[in-house]
Amino acid sequence: MSRSGSYLTNDWPLIPRLPEKADETKRYIAQNIQQVTDENVRYIRSYHPAFEDTDLVFVYCNPSSLRESVWIVHPAFARSNAFLLENLFVAGREVHPFDHIPPETGQLALLSGHYRPIDDPLVRTTLNPRVPLSDDDISIIRKQWPSIIGVRMYVCGAIGLLLHQWEDINEVKITSGWSTGIGGLRAQIECVQNYEPFVGTAPFSHRVNADLSCNDALPAPTLPPGLPVITGFEPTFDAVLRPGCLLFVASYCLEDMVPVQVLGTQYTWEPNSEPSDIFRSLLWRSSNENDVMGSVLCLGSPGAHETRVVAFQNFEVDMLHEQGAVPLAKDQRRFLRYKGGFALPKEVLESQVVTPQPEA
């Protein structure tokens, strides 16, 4: 985890519109701007088709990563905007759909009634959402909130404390000491009961047998022309969390490939489990929410010659929204759902990928 020496605020600056109305010329100019600057940020926000029709556009500037920032819009708007349905970037900056719903003073929630922000090491310092949480970070979180079962850390500058089910929120009241920021990130309460696992019944852990049969009797694998060759597995999430890292998802047969944006990381545990027994997952979304179940997250671009596997998708999650725990109908889920895949186990990382080499 990367930290700065002093606490930094978790403000998301609201980018106001310019007073002049949009026209085709302004839209054309805004769409062709390649880099955001202090001078053009309001112009892009006012006239780019991605933002023109929304009242709220925020920006999160990562204090731990110089010059790295992301746009933030409401998920419901992103779901209905034609440009954002097909694009992950505006003017070279990532667009993250997110709806921050902080707990209110006196609201029932699964938090320690003795929580004092001034005693919290994560409040007095700054977490970098582009860096995975360390074992020490997770231990601090579990000590401060012993009843939660996990945490999500979002690239857009937010952190969610996870409940097992929304009914658990009746246990304890938030005191007046609840801080809206944890480690410099905006804090909120979330629930894991809206998981939709792809395999089995455990939403955030899978025990897999990585043994594969391989002998001369098996048919030789073939790779369709124009597709990248899988050469191995990415051992950690460190590289893929960095700004500008290219990723894509594909079906298991690599026939359908779409670009991907990493949204953050997730860390879950069973109640009363050992501190080291943590299930780590990567969270992402794609520019095409209809990509098939069983996606493989790969490093690089679809047109690359070679690629490495980062994770296998094994669950989907409803993004927290103003309707709380009520799931949205599937035809309303554009950008209100994101995908997750567990960290690859040691047996997979040490395995050999057997693929044919393309003919010269």
C-alpha cells in the first residue's frame, strides 16, 4: 500500500458547465480533445456527448499518483448515455460510473459503536486505490470493524465496507464519530448478497482442481487466426491496477474480445477466520455489458501477438445505487453491474500453458 505522510481530503470536485449552450462545432471540438488540462476541463464537461446531458460530473484526483485522475458520473446516467455505453475513456481519462451513498449519523449499520476516527490509522493516512491492500491494512480494517466480512476499494477514490446481508445492518448504530472518509477514500456500506456466482455457491471463493489431462490421444489445440497467444499468467494485481494498463476480456475460446476497465479490488473473509485467510478479487467492467459468462481477463490489447491471463471471471455484482438492495431488472443493468475474478492460486500460476504457435 502506498501512503503519504499526512491525511488528504476525499473531495470529488464537481466540474460545472460553461454558460454557453452546446452546438455541433463545440461537440466536435470537445470530442477531439486528446488530453484534459485545467484550461479545457470545463469545455469537455460542457460539450462532450458523454457529459453534455448530465447535471453532475465529478473528478477524483489520486493524491498518491501524480497527474492520475478519473471522471465520475452516476451509474444511471452512464447506463443511458450512448457514448458511455461503448467507450471507457473521455479525452484520455477513464470514466467511472459510481454513486456514493454515505451512511448517515444515527443510521443503523454494522459498525463498532466505539469507533473513533482519530484512533484509526487509516483515517490519519492515505490509501492509494491503485495499489492492492496489504495484509497489515486488512488487519487494521478487521480490527476497527470486526463484524464486516470484507472491503472493496475503488479506483475512483471510494471504499466500501461489506455486510453479508442487508439485515445485518440492524446490529449497531453509527455514532456521531463516523467519518465519511477512510484512508482518504470516500466510505460507504455495501452488501454481498447481490452476488451472482458463475460457479458453485460460494460467491467469493472457489476451490479448483487445476490438474489437466494431457497425452497423445488428445486432439491438438488450435488457435483461430488473428488472436493473441496466451503465454502464461499474471502473478499479482499490481500491474493491472496501474493507470494506462491495457486489458481486455474474452470468452474461453477467445472468439469475442472487448476492452476492459479495472474498477478496483475486493478482499473478503469468513467470520472468525485467520488473518491470512483472505480471498482477493479484481473488479472490472467492459465497454460491452453483453460479453459472455465465463470471461477471461487478459493483459494487453486484443490485437496483440501475445497475452497473459490475469483472472477468470467468477461473479457479477450490482453496483450500489439509490434503490438500495432492490435488484434492477436485467434490461436496466447497463453499467450498474460489474464483474469480478479471484486471484489465481499458486497451482495455476505455476502451470504451463499449452498452445500452438501460429504458423509463420
